[in-house]
Amino acid sequence: MNSENVELAKRAAEGDQEAFERIYLSYRKQVQTHIYGMIGDRFEAEDLSQEVFLRAYQAMHTYSGKASLSRWLKVIATNLCIDRLRKKSISCVAWPSMVSKDGERQTIDLPDDSPSPEDTVQSSDGTRVILEAIDALPSHYRHAVMLYDVMDQSGDSVARHLGCPSGTVKSRLSRAHGILRTQLAGEGVHSMVAGA
């Protein structure tokens, strides 16, 4: 436990702007690199890192010093990335069209091979149930599953993000997949999570 960081966090929680600025300047790049590693978009990583420090500022009074300040901030960042992944919507694209010889735009009719409304409801219900099951996991299992199965990170990458050995990640994933398999079987959902 770094007593200087605990003292800084305590002062920041009490409203000391200078203390919080020192925390921000010390950890900004680490947090941004961590987020970039999870989402792969530099601009979004910059935006999300600002959000991490806003959340950290609001929750600074909860920092106990049991984990390093760096790890505490990375947990906030990981949770924020998971939230962002859940809320990400499908981007819209313009409907295809072509320009006729006289300069008029004409839309192109494409065959409708999209899923039926019933298929969409079943698929979104299944996804919702799976995400709820993942969300109910203990945090150390949930983070491993989200990074490995949902965000498609390698085992080594997950180990780096979580700050633990690869063997620990494998163990957590195995246990989490067992829990998910049991829970989702009761829900009648076939899981998209790799091992479940």
C-alpha cells in the first residue's frame, strides 16, 4: 500500500483540487493506455479516460488503499469500457442509391434477408439473458469473461489488463464458464460465450 497515494486520495476526497490534479497527471497515460488496449480506438480512449477520472473524483472517498491507486483506476476504466460495449449501437449507413444519366438519384431496392421480428426478439432476449448472467458473476470472473469472451482479447492480454498471471486467467475463465453453463442451461439459452 502506498501511503502517499492514500493520503492524496484522502485529500482529493475532501475537495483538494491540487491533490486530485497530481493523481490525474500521474495516472492519465496509464488509464488511457489501458482503455485503448480494451477498445482499440484512440479518440474514444481519450474521452473515456476523462470519464474515468470524473468517476474517480466522485468516488474518491471509497478508495481504501487496499489496492494500488493505479489498479483502482483501472477497475473503474474496465467497468466503464464494459458499460460502453453494452450500450454501443449499430452505426447507421446511408441507403444505397445510384445516379441516373439525367442526374436523378434513385434508391436501390435490396432483397430483405433481415431476421424476422420474432428472430430479433429471441436473439436480443438471449443476449440480454447472457449479459445479465455475466453481470451477476463475481467481479474477478466478470472482468475476465468480458475481456476474453465478449471483447475477444487473448489470454495474455486479459492477464495484462487484470494484472495477474495467465494461469489465474485460465482458472477464472474455467470457473466462470462453469457458472454460466449452469445458469444459462436453466434459462434455456445457448451461450455465445466461448466456454459456456
